[in-house]
Amino acid sequence: MLLRTGMREEGLFRLAAAASVMKRLKTCLNQGTVDHSEFSMDPHAVAGALKCYLRELPEPLMTFDLYNDWFKALSEKLEQFKILLKKLPPENYNNLRLHFYNSLYNVKQLGSHILPPDVEI
């Protein structure tokens, strides 16, 4: 939902959804009983749930063990990032790819439609 329609929403990860909606969505997600139609009209609730999920992980997707390596990689070539990505546990990599990597691609694609040419990503 976020990748299909939410990326066009202004302030998607900046503006918060109503606390009651967030609480209901989080409860549904924890119970595995999400009615997608109930939340499909509120991309801010879905984005907020994603932010909450990422904040509450016991370990960051990019892992504590690789923390210093990620900072080192910032000053090195793209190859270092590829090496680090291969070191991540498969579950972490898949989460990262789904929620981050694809989102960046979509933001880039939307940039030419939403942003003026002089501020494109």
C-alpha cells in the first residue's frame, strides 16, 4: 500500500496518524488480523505502524554488529555496501529491501512527477 499509493502522500513519514487508529492497527498487526480495507485509506497510519515496528525491533535491521562497518562504508565505494548487505541475516536483508530500498526507488521515480526539475532527487 505504501509503495503503490502512499509515496504520493505529503509528509508520509513526518505526519502522524491519529493515536486511536495507530493503536488499532498495531493491535491488528500483532494479532495477524489486519483488514487491509480498514487502513488502506490512511497511509499515515501504515507509515506510522512501520516506523513503530522498526523502532521496537530488538536489534536494528542493519544490526549492532555491523554498526561501525556501515559508517566506514559511507566513505567508501558502493562495493562495500554490497558486501555489508550480503552479511546481514536474510530476514533483515528482506525487511530492509522491502521497506527501504524499494521505497527509495519509488521516491526517485516520483521525483520527476512531483518535484520541480531543480529540486529532483
